[in-house]
Amino acid sequence: MSYLGVDLHTNSFTVCYRTKQGKERIGAYGIDRMDSFCKTLRRADQIAVEATGNTAWFIGQIRSRVRKVIAVDPNQFKVIRKSVKKTDKHDAKMLALFLSKGMLPEARMKQKENAQLHSLAATRDKLVKQRTSLVNKIHNVLNSYGLKWKKETLTTEKGLKSIMSFDWDTIVKVELEVLADQIRSLTRNIKRLDNDIVEHGKKLKGHENISSIKGIGEKSASVLLSVIGNVKDFASEDKLAAYIGIVPRVKDSNETIRHGRITKHGSTLARTTLVQCTLVAKRYSPYLRNYYERIKRTRGSGKAIIATARKLLGIIYKTLTNGWIFEDFPNFVIANT
């Protein structure tokens, strides 16, 4: 049996083969030479590869050929990330060494369906931001001519047609026409992505459960599940909250413990979606609303909504873990299934 450390790049990878006796040899391969690399593998081998953009693909190529493959969390494995000697060979050697000692922090790899859906949702988020930028540009042009316009109307066909009814100078008219065409295209594609996210999200286990929570729509449920995946991967709701990045930073020195802002590790899209759902859910749930108001009185609305979002995430965790479907979420009535 050998322990293999793989330093993976987009077009190549470096491998350190380490035996139980500590003997090492280095190999280098192009991505197009995966077959050659696979021929060097044995059933008893264990492989560690640092989590990067193409790690899931790499693992898929070799998983069935070896005993174990783990993706290493680069944020936790600082021996590589902060190494003074930063070379591909050195990184591969460190991965193989710590793999042989059983001391590598394993990264969680999403299932294919979850990863694809999350990528789709992230693409939608980028398109929404692009559209917002273009809407702001049109709004600025209108303001420069003394025209007051509500931004939200500029994402509608009626609003875009209305701004073109004015007698614009030729250059301004061209600019507005191009901006309006781009907004129309983005709106059309966003709507398409919305439909696909919901359609594929409904196929994920737990979608019916968390979408029964008042405040979590079908699209939001799809986005959250694309990140959470199998809830059994998390030993507790605190582990899930840490994964999402909605737990406070803690600094512990001697007898002093300080709690700071949330870590913001994990998916930004998941945190944003969770907060948006919380803003709606607290309007319907007396439990969440009372909790929010209590925190708001002492710590302000910003911290209160984050704390309430953390509370809602706990409900989501329990809902998925126990297979709950709410008949009446505001009164916490669970349907008999």
C-alpha cells in the first residue's frame, strides 16, 4: 500500500508516492495523461488531493481504483497554504506525509446533483447583479436629466418602453437602447434559471420538508438544499451553521473569550438566501418574531436578523433530520405523514 499526495492544477498534477516505510518518489502528469496515472494505482492505495475547482472530476476518475480518496480542506491544512517552501513537489510530499499519519482535515464533497444546482443558482445570482448594475446606470442617466424613476420599474418591459418615449439626443438614445436590450436579455435568462432551479430542486431529498416552512419558497429551498446536501453529514445544527458561515468568530486567550462577527465561511449565496427567508418567516412565526424583537432591543436590527437566521437554520436542520412537513408553520403544527 502507498500513500499518494496529489498537488492538482487545471492542466497538470504532481504526485508523491509514499510507502509505509517512508520512501518517496515523485511523478508529474498532464491532465490528458490520467490513464497513465491510473495504471500506477493499486487497490490498497490511499490518495489525498487538495480541494480545488476540478477536484470532484479528478476524484471521479480514480475513486473506484483505490481504497480511499479524500479531498483536503486548504483553509485548514495551513502546512501547505502557508508553507515557505511553496512548490508542487513539496505540497505533494506534505499531503502524502500527513495522509500516512491520518492527520488531514477532510473537505466535504457535494453530490453531483447538489453541485450542479448550486452552480446554476450562483450563475443566476451573477446575472441578477449584472442586471442591477445596468438598472443603476439607466437610473443615473434619468437623474442627470431631472427625471425621477423607481428602479424596480426598470426591470419591466413597461418601464423600459416608457423611458424610450422621451425625445432623447441621439447618443443618449443609443446608450439607453443598448442598456434596455441587455436588461431584457438578462431578465429572460434569469426567469429561465428560476424555472430550472425549482424544477431540479424539487427532486432533491428534503425539498418538500423545508419548503413547508413559511418564508422558504421553492426556489429558496432549492438553493439551500444545493448547499446543505445530505443533512446527515452534519453531527449537529451547530456544525451546519459553521459550514454555512453563520456562527460568530471566537477569540479565546487565557481567561478572556471574545465573540466577533460571523465567520462568513462557506456559501455567500446560502447565507443571503437564509437571511432573505428569515425576513419573511419572522412575519408569520410568532416564535421567530419575538426572538428577533428581543435581540433587536439590546443589539440592534442587524445582529438581530443574523441571530434569527441562525435560529431558522436550526429549524431547517431539525426539519430535515426528522423528516417534518409543516401543516401550520406559524403555530408549529406538523402534518401527520
